[in-house]
Amino acid sequence: MSNYLFTSESVSMGHPDKLSDQISDGVLDALLAQDPYSRVACETLCSTDLIVLSGEITTEAKVDYVEIARQVAREVGYVSDDIGFNADSCRVLQALHKQSPDIAAGVDRDGA
């Protein structure tokens, strides 16, 4: 009989991981609304006064990624410097780029 330790992470409301997931979902939703064939690998990191968007996106859609991130943070309630995060004044770094040709070739050839 082998012994093992099972662990898992659970985060509560207001945790930066929850906001990060909601921002990534918001980006995906906005892109799919304009281009249902969008390919999206968007990762978001949130920290004090900072949102970072990174990943690979191939789409015909035209969206304002920074505004999507700010809007989601506003909707969640991050609207005051007093709580350490203000959607309207935080820094938003965008490091999104087109999907790599190698990945695109595999998806184009084999289907998504």
C-alpha cells in the first residue's frame, strides 16, 4: 500500500486569482463575440495596482484589451485607491501577441 498526500488550492472571493480568471474570460468573450473562430490563450496576473495580460491570440476581432481588463475590475468592485486597487488608475501591461506559426500550423492542419 502506498502513501500519498493529496493537496488542492481554494481561493476565496476577492483573491487576485479570481479577478485574473474573470479578466481572461472577459477577453475571450469579447473576442468570440466578434470572431467565433478566435484562438485565445490569454493569461492574466493581478497584483497590487497592476494587471498583466499575456499570451497568444489569433483573431479578426478588434477589441481594447486594456479597457476589458479595467471594466472587469470595475465590475468586481476594485474602484478605490483605499483598498489598494483602482481599476481606473492601476497599471495594465499588455503582452499579447499572435499565435506562434508552429501552433497555428498544427491547429490549421489538424483542426481545433
